[in-house]
Amino acid sequence: MIEILGPDKLARARDAGALVADILQNLKTRSGVGTSLLDIDRWAKTMIVGAGAQSCYVDYEPSFGRGPFGHYICTSVNDAVLHGLPYDYTLADGDLLSLDLAVSTGGVAADSAISFIVGDSKPPESVAMISATERALAAGIAAAGPGARIGDISHAIGSVLSEAGYQINTEFGGHGIGSTMHQDPHVANTGRPGRGYKLRPGLLLALEPWVMADTPELVTDADGWTLRSATGCRTAHSEHTIAITDDGAEILTLPTHAHL
């Protein structure tokens, strides 16, 4: 299903996006050496419930996971890149942590992810990888607008990732979002310009470039959810929810700190 939102739902999407962004920034500030992934999950739950919002993850049970997910946020560390199931792991100096959060408020969802390095150690390769996903995300957003096509976004994202030297996995990518978290159209992280669905004002997309340092291959963890690099290399993931407008693309998941 491809959903086009009217002005009322778009206003609610802005609220959901701001909440997601503010929670992620709060969690980034609080996550340090010695923090447990389960602490992060508990903090996320408290903020979601306190805002009167609903988690998109707790009861989520898609075909690619061993559901229901049962937690409020995805916490992916080092070689984990997507759908990281929180568990009793204590963060160490230099860990690369990706947090992926989706919530719904007023019946509309928003989805965002950030990657950052914990503590004082900043491995250069990890810094470069995070930067590549952020630059690819910015390129994808810049390519989005009324009349553009999904392939234009995919091509922009893939060009940045490829030029940075990363191989691209196309099993998982961006997606439509609205009254439910995962909708059509699929937005691959590489593609051909001028192809695919033509973007219309009112369409919401979650764009999410992610990479693994030296492989395009994923393996599924024994927990049935966490996706890891096949070689054990590090990974990074960046994501924003955007709304297509008459003028271009509006980023909905920028922090405002109003919810903190």
C-alpha cells in the first residue's frame, strides 16, 4: 500500500517525527561506557509512554523476524547493523552503536536511526563509515521532491556509498511510512535514476542508508532478529523520515528537544 497523507495527518507525522528525534538524542546523550542495552530500551519505553505515544516495535512480528520483537528500540553494536534486539550487553569504549526507533502518535508513525561511537576512542574507519551513511542520507533527501522517482533517491544514496568504497546490500532499505511503519514503496540503497514510483506531495518515506565495512552479506543472529555482517566487520546506519511537499522534501525527524 502506498499512502498519501492529507494536511491533518501530516501535522501528526511532524509530531511523531519530532518525538522520535528527541528521544534518539536523549538516548545518545545518556549512552556511555558502562551503559547496558537494556537500560537504553527501558529509557526509550519511559519516554514513549510518557509522551502518550505507541511503540511500533513491541508487537511487531514480520516474516523476517522471530516475533514479536518485544522491545521499544533496536540497539545494534559493532557488527550488528539492523533490527538489533536489546540484550544484557554493557557498552565499552569505542563501540559503534546504532539506535533505530519508530513510534506512532495520533495514528501516524515516524522512523529514524543514528549511529555514533561510545566513549573517547574514535576509530577512524568507524568515523568514516558513519559519515558515509549520513552523507548518503543527505543526498537521498536532496534527490526527493514532487515529480522525482524512487530510483532518483536510490541512485543518489548508492552513488555516495559506492564512491566511499562500500558494497551495497539491497535486501533491506528505505520504505514508505504513514499509518503503519512499513509500507510501499521500497527504497533500495542503490538504483537507476528515472525509474520507479513518481513521488507525490503527502507521501512519507523513511530513507535509511546502511553499510558494512567489507562485505554486502548479512547473517541473522541466534536471537532471530539481529542482522550482522557476515565477516564480523563493523557497520553503520542512518535514517530520517521525510515528507514530500510541493517544494521538495521536509525532514520530519529533526530534534526539537521539546519532548525532553
